[in-house]
Amino acid sequence: MNIHHLELFYYVAKYGGISEAVRNIPYGIQQPAVSAQIIQLEEDLGVTLFHRRPFALTPSGEELQTFITPFFSELDTVADRIRGGSGQQVRIGASEVVQRDHLPDIALNVRKRYPNLKLVLREGYRQQLEAWLQNQELDLAITLVESKPPAGIHFEELIHLPLGLLVEKSHRLVNAEDLWKHDRIEEALITLPAAEGIPRHFQQVLAKRGIDWYPRLEVSSLALVETYAANGFGIGLSLNVPKTIRSPKVRMVALPDFPPVMVGAMWTGKLTPLIECFIEECKRRAEFLST
């Protein structure tokens, strides 16, 4: 028998069906792939392991579940024991703004409960972070969540943040409404790459208003958006994050009529106490920013 097929059957039996299993398997896998591999397992064994509608294990399925459950259910416990009994390493993915301005305080608070905490950090935005979660390269991601993540990835809302425009201190723009008087804006727009959540969100609102304003400078981070705006290369699209310390060379022009974006925590599989602790501290940080 293929061990991976047995693992998939373990989740199907535990959660009472293939679609339910897909939502709880701790890595990204699509429902057709699970179905195909379970069918292969049944063909290898020459039996039907469960009835699909309504879900019910057959006697053969019950026998196999009884045999494999002690192994698969104890994997996390064994892994923690091998790591030294504490499981205090966590791999976190986030943007450079989160890593620079918020994660240090979050990690310090977590370390009060987990003094042997070891951090592994990776910088990225949503698409990258989801791929790393699905490949088991991250334990937790903090990022914009525009829509429901793929199967196998869970998320929890942390905070809603408004968009804003960064301009050089002496720039003539005071009110964003002055921009929307034109159906085409010629001034250089500085943004993250077009595929990222912030510029996508912004462009969707512009399209509804019948306004064309396309990026002239695409940069890899919000820090670079601020840098180029501060040096007069155009208007930067960013997040108006409360209590953020910005360069004295820029100011923020609010976008009150643009819907805010949601920042959330994403993970796969069952929450460990350590990841749960990180999420709780992220929530506290979000409350601090909101007050």
C-alpha cells in the first residue's frame, strides 16, 4: 500500500468524507486528487473502504482506520518530542512592513511564553505565501486576504486597513478628490506589482469610476513605494496603517471613499499552541493599531 494514500484515507475517515478532509489536510491538495488516490488505494486492496453518499465506512474501512489512526494521529506529538519536547520553532511569512513594524513586538510577547522561541522569516505577498504554506515551507503567514484562500489553507481576520496615497511633502495634492475630476491621470503612479492585492484592489475601484491611472513605477515593497514618492518620482499607493512612522519627506493623502483591505493570518492543518499564541498576539497588535 502507498503510505500517502493511507494518509489521505486517514483524513477522509477522520472528517467523514473527501470534501471535509480536503479542508483539514495540512497541505494543499485538491478534491479530485484525493478522490483519485483513494480509488487507487481501494483498487490495490480490492475492497470498497467507504460509501460516498451518505458517508459511512465499510467493515474493511473501519479495520484499516483502526490500524492506521494511532500512527497518523501521533505524528505531531512525535515531531515535537524529536525537536526537544517544546516545538518552539515557527516559520512565518509576511511583507517587509509587517516584519519591520509589527512582528518584532509580536514575537517578543510570544517569547515570554516560549523562551526558546526560534524564528524563521520569509518576505513575500499573498500568492507567494500561499504557495509556501501549501508546500509546508511556512507555519504561518500574515498578509492581505482579498478572498477565500485555496482548499487546505485556513485564515482568521486581523484588521481592516484603509488605502492611502503617499506624496512628497511639498506636493500640491491635498485632497484625493482633486484627482478624480479627470478620467485619465497622467502623474506617475508608484505601486507594488500589478498582481499584488493592494494595486488590484485600487484598480478595481478606479475601473468602477471610469478612471484610468496605470502604474509607471512598479516596485517590490511598500518601503520602496515610500522611498520613490519621498524623492518626487510620483504618487505612491500604500496602506494608511495607524501609528506607522513614515519618512519626514512624505505625507499621506487619505482615500476615504475606497474600501479598506483586510489583513489576516493564514495557516494549514491543526493549530499548534505556539501558532495559536502568535495569532492571539497578532490580534492584540491589531487592537492596539485600531485604538
